[in-house]
Amino acid sequence: MLTEGKPISQFDRPEDRLRQTPEHRLSSITLVAGTTVGAGILALPAMTHPAGFLPSTVMLVIVWVYALVAALLLAEVNVFCMRQYGQPNMGLLGMVEATLGKSTANVAGGAYLFLHYALLVAYMAQGGEILSGAIAHISGVVVPGWVGPTVFALVFGGLLYWGSEKLVAKFNSTFVGIVILTFMALLVLSSTHVDPGQLVHQNWPAISPAVSVMLVALFYHNIVPVVTTQLEGDLGKIRESIVVGSVIPLLMFLIWNAVILGSMGSLASLTTGSDMFDPLAILRNNTDLPGLSIVVSVFSEFAIATSFIGFTYGLLDFFKDAFQIREITSDNRLPFYSIVFLPALGLSTLNPNIFFTALDYAGAFSISVLGGILPAIMAWTLRYSSPLKTSPKTLVSGGRGLLIIMIVLAVVVMATQILTMIAT
């Protein structure tokens, strides 16, 4: 149960804040960027190619703006709640309980758990598949399906379990750097296959099924509480980290989408008869260009790893809130990490082909609620309906109209997805 406490001094007096260095801001920016560049970019072209380049580009920018506004609203609510209740950190569950009550927090908790476990399963399955392919290529032996996800969990889960927060932050920044470098190499290697004529195709109605995947691709809201804690409630630095950290993957998505859609003709000629167009799988399995295959595999693996780190932190924050534990120590570390990793590992080993299915179900529903409706309702409550005397400092202007638009758009996305499911 939350109880109002004395506001913590480092949020109220700048002279009492911990020493902020460029490294702190860089760590927060890379955490946002790394969490965003994950499974979404791997699945994006498969969903956008029916609509074409221009419709998908416009929709990507619209979804990015929507996600940015929602993230800033979450940060606004998070900082206010930490100040009001005197807690140095507060996750999403605590925020919802503080603003909307215990019952709503329970509903939000269910959606949060579903989203995070679905995506962790997707990351372990896809990351494990890439590792299995690498092991088979090096050893010449086809390994069982459970080996890849298990190795992925041991390597990257082990880093999170045994590594200090500072060490993990350094590794995460390094991983993001690897993703950017391999992404640039991938663009150079594949750009020779781009045909500008492929970018002319437009089918605007066909863009609607891609919105849910775009929401997954641009979702990083689970680590907003981590960013606000790292930057000690400094609203200016928080805004800067979220904006810059989300712009980086947006630019990557736009360029990547253009290159892949522009290479549709070349990629189609490399398909092996599968009904599903999966550009990265095609490129990874392209034996005619082994250099390109290696670059794609490295890019894919570390893109998943960076997102895996962010979503693991988000789920750990959730359980800290649920069990009312302020921090993870050596005494409770094993139970916390076990409850995060073991269910996801079990599902990913039982069904290694669950990647796209997990993204489909996670996108339209959980993210529309957690990354759209809830931030708007919480901000509305604190700004206009809260019995608390202190008004929150806003990170987003626009007033009631903007918050209503946020809620309506999320409902439209969910309704569209339901209709699509019924039609198919």
C-alpha cells in the first residue's frame, strides 16, 4: 500500500542531487534507443510492404509522435509520484495505483505482464534461432530447437544477473554501438539492390495492419521509470533522453524500411517458396553473400539483446512494485530473476516459432493500453482531478484535447485489430 511521505531531497534541491555527468545522460539515451531497436525492426518490412514506402513512412512518423507523447506523459506522472510519495523509484504499477487506484493497477498489471512475457518469449525464440544457426554453421551439427533459446538466456540473462548496473549499462551502450555499426554496414551492402521504382507503390488502406507492429517497434515506455530514476527526476534531462533516444531508432526504421522495400524485387528472387515474406531470414540464409549473412545475423542478435535488457529491467521493476521491494539485493536476486526468465525460456523452447505470433498479440492490445490509454488517463487525473494539492510539472503541452486524442487513437487501434481478426 502506498503512503504519502516526505519528498526526497534530491528531487527538490538541485544542490543535493547526485553528480550528473554526460555518462548518465548517454546511458539513459542508449537505454531508450536499445530498448526500442529490437524485434520490431526485424518484423517491420514484412508488415509494411503491402502498403508501400510513402504510407508506411508517414505512419511510422505518426506512431513515433504518439509514442513520444505517451512516454513524456509517463515520465511526468512518474516524477510527480516519486516526489509526492518520497520514493527514489516507482514503476508503472505503483504509478497506476497512486493515481487510479488498486483495482485499475491490477488490470494494468495483467496487461503489463502479458506484454513483457510475450516479448521476452519472442526475443529468446528469435535470438535463440539466430544462435542455433550460428552454432550449426560453425560446428556443422544441427542442434535441437531448445539449445538456442537456452544459450541466449544463459549469455544475456547471465550478464544481467551477475553484472552490476554500471557494467550492464556499459555493455548495453556497446551493444547499441554494434547495432548501429552493423546497421550501417547492412545498408551499404544491401543498398546496391535498391530499385527506386519499387518505392512508388502506394496502398494506403493496407497500412492499418502494420500499426500494431509499429507500436511494438517504437515501444520503450517500460523503461521510462528507470530513466527518471537514473536522472533523479530532472525533467529537462529526462525529456532530452527520451526525445534523442527515440529519434535514433526512428531514423533507423525509416532508412531500413526504405532500403528493404526498395529491394523487394531482389529479395523476392531469393525466396525459397515460403508464403511469408521475412527479409532478414532471407538475407541470413543467403549463401551467395556470406559477408552480408554474417552482418545481418550480428545486427539481428544484438538488436534483440538490447531490447531484451530493457524489457527485463521493466519486468523487474514491475515485480519490485508488486512485492513492495525497493531494490534487488544478493538475498532476493535469484527469486526475482527466476520469475522473469524461467517462464519465458520455457515457452520459447516449447515453441521456437512463436516470434511473430507473440508480436501480433502484444502490439495492438497491451501496448495500446499501457503506452496510450493509461498515460493519458493518469496525466488527466493528476492535472485536473487529483485531490493532491501540488500540481505536477508538465512535460507535454496540449491540455485536455491532447489527452482525449491519445485515448481515442488507442481505442481505434484496438478496434481495428479486432475487426481484422474477425475478418480473417
